[in-house]
Amino acid sequence: MDSSQLQQRRGGLVSLSPSQTPRSSDKAARDLRSGETNSSSKQDKEKGVNVQVIVRCRPLSEDELRVHTPVVVTCNEGKREVSAIQNIANKQIDRTFLFDKVFGPTSQQKDLYDLAVSPIVYEVLEGYNCTIFAYGQTGTGKTYTMEGGARKKNGEFPSDAGVIPRAVKQIFDILEAQNAEYSMKVTFLELYNEEITDLLALEETSKFIDDKSKKPIALMEDGKGGVF
Ligand SMILES: Nc1ncnc2c1ncn2[C@@H]1O[C@H](COP(=O)(O)OP(=O)(O)OP(=O)(O)O)[C@@H](O)[C@H]1O
């Protein structure tokens, strides 16, 4: 398969804390699915767009429980809906948002991975280009979802390992099972304040404690305005 045959497939994870209300400034923004049932996604399909938006809502933390933080977001995983309660001028307004998949506060790392990420990793191994990224307000669970809560203990894979270690494991497991000859290239970049830094650059590893010593990588623009 040559590169012109490769399709771009992308996925995005939105993290929500249960006390945070998703914003919808207009009616169109309320249906955020790329499923077949809405007309805008039909148009997207015709245009070859293939983006899934998945929401994960984290449970309240112990601190939030202690101070009785009100829960204003509820998830309906079966219907793939997130409902938000907003109080505007003493009026309670409930809004429901539709997504490709919804993972509620009791969802486990493995469930999210198996249902939302594993199929995409299979597509990568079939030659597709895929991207998974998490976005959301600070403290909503992006790091927990992507990296996970614990390191590998006694060689065992921790149950709260996130998307990244699980994806790496899945890729190696499949390649090993196929006895395939393969090479893997990994980059780990930090984009912060419009500066991009190679976090795996060998000469910098001993100096990570001091942010100022990190060497930024040059950002280039190609003839078509693409950044690389
Ligand atoms: N699904 C979850 N189950 C249990 N705890 C969670 C879950 N998601 C997040 N947490 C906990 O909530 C806290 C905040 O999560 P996290 O650090 O992942 O947020 P973040 O979105 O990466 O924040 P920031 O943008 O500030 O880096 C952490 O203590 C994390 O362990």
C-alpha cells in the first residue's frame, strides 16, 4: 500500500469533570456525533472526514466529595448522551449532547481502551494513519486517561494503565504474534507556549529538571502552509 492510499483516521477524547458543564453556543454544536443518524455527519462522510468525538466523565475526587461539589453532568453510555444542568438567571436549563461514545464516571481504563482505542490500533497496523488526542479543562482526566495512574509493578500490567501503554503493548503483542519483521519509531514532543521540545533527546535527558536547558526544535512551514 503506498502513501497515497493511506487514509487519515482521527479520534478525539474529551475529558469532563462531573461538576463542569459542556458549552453549547448554538444548536448545531449540541450534536457532536459522527454517527450515521445526523445529517452533518452524512456530509462529513461524503467529504471523507472520519473523526470520532468521545467523552469521558471522571468521578468526583475525594476533595470534591468532601465539600459536596454538585454534580451537573450525567452520562448515558447506552444512548451516547451527556446531559448538563445549567442555572442561568435562576432558571434551570438542561441540555443533552450526543457523541460517538460516552464513558461515565465508573468506566474503567480497560473498557475505554477496548471499545474506543483498540480498533484504531488495529487500523494503524493495517496501514492507516491515526491520531488519538485528549482535550479538556485542567483536572478533567486527560493525563489519567492517556497515561494512567500507576507504573508497571513486578512486571505486571497495572489495571489503571492508560491509552498510551496499552496501545504500545497491543502493537508489540500483535507484531510478535505475527513473527513480523518490524521497526518502530517513537517521538515524544512537548508543545508548550508555542515552543516544541523533543523530550527523548539524549543530550537533554540529564537536564530535564531545568526547563530552561531544554532545546526547542525548529518549526518549519512547507510551501502549502503546513507546519512540520
Ligand atoms: N477516570 C478517572 N477515575 C479516577 N480518577 C480519575 C479519573 N480521571 C482523572 N482522575 C483523577 O483526577 C485527577 C485529575 O486528572 P488528570 O491529572 O488526569 O487531569 P488533566 O486533565 O491531565 O489535568 P491537567 O490539564 O491539569 O494536566 C487526578 O488525580 C486523576 O488521578
